[in-house]
Amino acid sequence: MSDQSLFKTVTTPFRTIPKSLAISVSILVWVLVVAGWFALTYSGAVKEMFLPKPEAVLITMGKMAADGSLWEHMLASVQVVLIGFIVSSIVAVPLGLMMGTYRIVQAFLDPLVNFIRYLPVTSFVPLFILWIGIGIEQRVAVIIFGIFFQQLVMIADSARSVPRDLVNAAYTLGTRRIETVFHIVLPATLPNVMDVLRVTMGWAWTYLVVAELVAARSGLGYISLKAMRGFQVDVIFMAIALIGILGLITDQIFRLVRRVLAPWAH
């Protein structure tokens, strides 16, 4: 591909670029980030108590992995996020489809849902501790509260976007009205639903630190907050990096599942 043709390709909106170019650019951005990190720490522009050297983070990770504590904290965080996300999604997907399909359900739920979804999650942490206790249930409740109402609204909006001609054609072919949601609306919105789940899974990871803010005894958010009290910046950076890596892995899993379940959407 000539330089002129390549320039035209990358500057054309929505134009597909070569896979090799996409991979190269993705690698380049990480090279620049790591290079900038090295430059800031080794040049002395930022003190090590504020920004640790990359090898310090790797050494800390290696030590915690060797004694097994790292895996314990990672497993605890993954467990909280997955349980909260799965419980939320199992309820939010069918309810959101109903909310977007039936006006009576929307009229009933809309005022409450749109009120609750603007409430700050952090303000409910003391209440969850009071109501539920300080076990894993409290942390899971924070994840659920953080993403459930957002999922409802986004899935309902996807359901409302289903073409009416598609629904009317289904009625003409004999589909019963009660079957509309799961036989017509769900397949039509499946790509969007998968995108909603992928985005809200990312939010679940961001709420992890909030979930482990109080009374937790394990988890990546817990060790990050504990390290903050002792100015262990390398531990904080390690915990942040691991949360980002785990979030990226789940994001790629959702992309793969979307391709398998909704191949027509590409």
C-alpha cells in the first residue's frame, strides 16, 4: 500500500485499516506510555514517593506472587466483581427488555430508576454495612447498586430502538404478543445488549475500590487503600495495573462472545 493510499485509508471516517497497522499502533501507545514512565522516574522529574520506577512495581508484584498473597487478593476481587455483575445482569436484562417494550412497565419503573441511578454509590456504603454486614455480601451489593440501574436504562433504550416493522411482521407471521420480548426484541437487540454488558462490566471494575473501601480484608482495592496509609506507592500502582489488566481481559472476552452470539452485527 502506497503512502498516499495509506493516508487516505486512515483519514477516512469508519474506514477499515489493515490489521497489522492496528496492532502496531496499539503496541506503539504502550511503548510511549512505558517510555514516558521511565523518563519521568529516571530523570528525577517526579520523586519516587509519588511515581515508583517500573521495576519497583514488578519486584513488588513478584514478591507478592511468590508468597501467594497476590493471588488471594486477585481472586477475592474477581469473585466480588463477577458475582455482583452476574446477579445484576440476570435481573437487568429481562427487566430492561420489558421496560423498553411495554409502556406500562416503563411508566412504572422510569421515575424510580432515573432517580436512583444518579445517587452516589459511595454514600450507600455505610448503609450497606449497617443493613448487610461487613462480609462479601456488602461488597457485592455495592457492585450491583453501581451498575444495575445503568444497565436497566441502557438495555431499555436498546429495546425501544427495535424497528416497529420487524415487530409487526412477526405478528403477521403468527407470533403471539407475549412472545415478542424474547423471540423478537432480544435477538434484535442482542448486539447492543452485549455492548451494554461489556461497558457495565468496566464500571463494575471501577466500583471495586469503593466496594472494598470499608471493612474488607482482601482484594486489590483493599491492598491499594492499605498501601496508601503506608505511602507504598509501588503497591498502589501494582493494584491499579492489575485491576486494569483484569478489566481489559473481561472486555476482550465480551468482544469475543459478541462475535460468536451476534455475528450478523459486524
